[in-house]
Amino acid sequence: GEDVEQSLFLSVREGDSSVINCTYTDSSSTYLYWYKQEPGAGLQLLTYIFSNMDMKQDQRLTVLLNKKDKHLSLRIADTQTGDSAIYFCAESMSGFGNEKLTFGTGTRLTIIP
Amino acid sequence: GAVVSQHPSWVICKSGTSVKIECRSLDFQATTMFWYRQFPKQSLMLMATSNEGSKATYEQGVEKDKFLINHASLTLSTLTVTSAHPEDSSFYICSAPPRDRGKGEQFFGPGTRLTVL
């Protein structure tokens, strides 16, 4: 079955870059996503990458995909206090929105002033 | 942008009662909605897929008689936790992919925190 793993915690100084890592086991994953969850709230889609891409950049966010190693990372440049949250990676098969998402365990990002 | 709402945002109930949670897509139609459960400091676990006009599809280990799902229209799905017990206390989140979107985006509701006493 599908399995998505993340490290549980990451602490970063304000202004530094944050790199959140994710590994997955299902090689047939088509879309890979990064979601942000602030305390007591639902999930906000940050970005996604299609499996035939190896990099995607969107303002302060850079997603890197190593399909051979089934490794996905999210880099947040110039980390700010507002970036404090739990970050989930997720994968789906078709990406057409009607396929279920399998979520990673979530990484809690803490910003050190 | 697409908005998904949930009602109530939090509920406290006595053991043995039933609780209904609504998930609405406010500005788009969704033939499918997903219901997730999140325990404290844990990931989201998919409970079931709600299908408009047909029966919901439940994930392995989820009791369909315990968690009743009704997808009454293209903008509303409801989850009823029947005969709730303290172990049902959790954060319940729904999501909906817009019917006309192709890139796989799902929009999540803000969640409903259920506490069963």
C-alpha cells in the first residue's frame, strides 16, 4: 500500500531557508502536493508537482522531486514567523481531484526569532 | 477562489448521542467529497469518499453504520457520527475537488472538532 513519511519536527531561524523532506513508496503516484495547516484550521494547498517534473518554483517555495529515490522536498526561502505551521506532503494517482490523497505524517515547522 | 465550509466548527456532546457535521462547497459544485479524521498531532486519515447520488465508499476499518454519509446535492455532504463515544473525539475535515478542475486540486474545509464526554 501507499506510505508517505516525513520527519516530525523542524526548527529554523527567521530569515533562513527551511527544507522539509518527504519520502513515498508508491511509484505510480502522479501528483505530489504540499499542504499547510495552521493550528485548529483546515489544510491549505501550497503547491503541487506532476511526477514528470523535477522542480517547481513559486515565489518563496521550491519543490524538488527525485522520482528515482521517491523523495520530495519543499524549500521555503526567507522563512518568516507566519510560516509556522504543520506541513503535509500528499500523493495521489491521477490528480484529477476525484482520487483520494494519501498524506504524510506532517512536519511541524517552528521559527526561532 | 473555491471555498469549503463546515458546520459546526466545534461540538461537544454526551456519549450515546448522534452528531451531524455538514460540508458545503460554497461557490462550486463537487460530485465527490472526502471525509478525513485527524487525531491530535497526527496526520489525516481518509475515512470515506462521498459520492453525489450514490453510496459513499468507506476505507478499510471504518464502520459505515457508525459514520453515516449522505451527499444530498452537488454542494452538500453530511457526516453523522451515530451513538458517539469518547474514542470518536477527533478533528473531522472534509475536502472537495471542483468538478471542472483538472489539476487535482482539492479544497479543504476548516474542520470540525468533536468532543464526546
